[in-house]
Amino acid sequence: MQVSFLLDENISAPLADKLDKAGHDVERVVDVSELGEGVDDNTIRRYAVEEGRLIVTSDDDFVQMPADSHNGVFYVPNQSLPPHELYLIIQRVIEAFPNREAMETVTYITTDWL
């Protein structure tokens, strides 16, 4: 299944490249003209909702947001995961969901998925 992602500024560019090459629609907060580096979380959330994007972040503020205020969050608590491993985990998580609508929650992206 193809997923539209918005990668927060704390998520590495190599992950964006891997997801893009796998056929996903990927934007990075730092590359979007309406957002950019240092933008506040609510602006990121609003943009992701407007554009139908799932947020990938290591910022636990997104975990605290009400589930009905976003289109899904992949929360990466371990920022030291290498991009290739993070990519493999995300692909496994996507395969575990029956459809995109089921992803409209907060999912912890951890090595438990491997």
C-alpha cells in the first residue's frame, strides 16, 4: 500500500529517500515552503491533515495530541535507529494494517516490529 508521509525535521533525509524509492509519497517538513525548520507542531499537524499525510516523528508532543486531530503518527522513540532499519520497520507496520484509515492513530515504530 502506498502511503503519503510527512517527515518531521528530527527524521533523517535518507529515510525519506528510501520511502520515496519504495513508491510512497514523501515530504519533509524542512522542504515544504509552508512549513520549514523550527515550525510549531500544530502547524505541522494542520498541514498533514490538509494534505492527507501520516506524520513520522521523534517528537513525543505528537503522541499527546488527540487521535482525531491528525491522520496518523508513526512515533520513533529511538532516534539512533539507522535509516535502513527504520525503513524496514515502517514497511512491516504498513503491511500489518489492513488499509490507510486503520493507521489514523499513534503507532510506535520500534524494533519490536522486526
